[in-house]
Amino acid sequence: MDRKRATWKDIVKNALEELGGQAHLSEINKIIEGHPKTRTNPTWQNTIRRVVRQYKIFEPVPPERSGVYRLTKEAQIEARPQGLTKTPDIDHGIVQGMLVALGKIYGYETYVPRYDQTTRVFQGKALREFISVSDCTDIFEGPNLSKIREIDVMWFDEDDYGLFPVYAFEVEGTTDVKRGMDRLLKIPKRFSTYLFIIAPGKKEKDLFDRFINQTPFRDFRNKFRFRFYEELEDLYNSAMSHHNQRERFGVIERDRLNSARNHFNSQPKENNDARYNT
């Protein structure tokens, strides 16, 4: 494994695999202690505690607060090309699903609100099947947490201290653009997050253009973006086509190649030989 490039998610996953797939947090910490990433993070044990609560693949074992976590299999559900319908209720879930699938293609960890995870559907499956982050509470602790958790889609990256939001999206199938902008602006200013409104037409764009010149949004106009449904549809299907072509061709993006090697290196040696010693 490239220990310097591994994410906290990779590190915890590998520790649990070494411990047989299930272990107490204290046992996980013992395995991770001494890893190069712990040298640049003096509160790494707190980071590990957050990681097991945030990522969907780490499942708490009853009873509540037992401190025991099991490793679950990461879903390998692949999205397909997708058009947008004109029914707002359906479009909302479809747009969320398209944004989540795009985030996955681009290598981000993805999130939708807890309620939407089970009630909204994309391509016949609940949104929960597509996301990788199930809980963002520890990232946004504070008075605005309840609003932030309701943002339609967020893409996260990781640094030495854990997850942070890179992109946040509000899907506005109606004219309630201002409420979506307000919710996005609740993300703490310490994060350099790009804030997107995704909406169907000119009516929503005109509202966005008006609000972006008003308080409090005008002070953050460089962070806000407006994109039409059709622009998302074009990007999504282009990205999906490229993703499928790339996989058929048999090449992997540089960052993903590192993740793939991390995964293969955690498998029995004969598997590594089969994949790399050609």
C-alpha cells in the first residue's frame, strides 16, 4: 500500500480487514497507531472515531455505543445513462442520483440527507445504495447542523483530519431558489466549498440572478453557481459515456489506480501476482 496517499477510510478499512472484519474502536486504534498519517494529525484517534461514524461501509454493532464496528461490503452499483423527466417530484430524486453518480465517477465521497437516502429513488434503487457517506454530523457540528444535513447532495474529499465538503448542490424544481441558497450558505466559511443551484429553467435562473446581488448572498457570489437541468444531463451522460469507455479499454485514472493498488495489496499474494505480474 502507498501509505502516504491512503485515506483514513482506506486505513480503517484495512485495519478492520486485518482484525477479521469486526473490532472494537480501541483495537482499530492499536492497528493504526504508528501509520504515517498519524504523525501529521495529533488528534488522529478522534479522526478515526469520526470516520467509523461517517462512512456507510463501517456499521456499528449493537448494543448502541458498544464501540464495536463491522466492515460491510461496499456496493458496486453502477449507474446508467439518464434523461430528466418533466415531473418535479420525480426529477428531484433523479437529479440527486445523477449528482451522486457524477461525484463517484470524479472520485469524491458522496452524501444525501438521511430521509432522502431511503425515500428517494434513482434508476430503481434507493439513493442510499449509491452514496458513500451516511452521516455528516461530525463535519458540521454547530447551530446550523440541521440545515446543512438537508442539503440535497454534497461531495467530500479527505485531508489529514478527515472529510471536508468540496461541492454542495441544491436541486430546485420549483421557484424556491432563495431557500436553497440560504441552506447552502450555512456551510461554515472555513470550507472553500462551491455552492450550486440546479434548476429546470429561466424562471429559477432569473430568481437566482436577483438574489445573488442581495444580502447576504452577494458577499459570496464567487462561490455560487447556477446550472440548468439540461447542463447537468449533458455532463452526466458525457461523463458516463467516458467512464464506460475507459473501463472497457482497461485504463484507470491516476488517483484511482492508487486506490486499486491499495485494494489489491490488501488481498492474498497470489491475487496480487495474478493482477500485476504479467
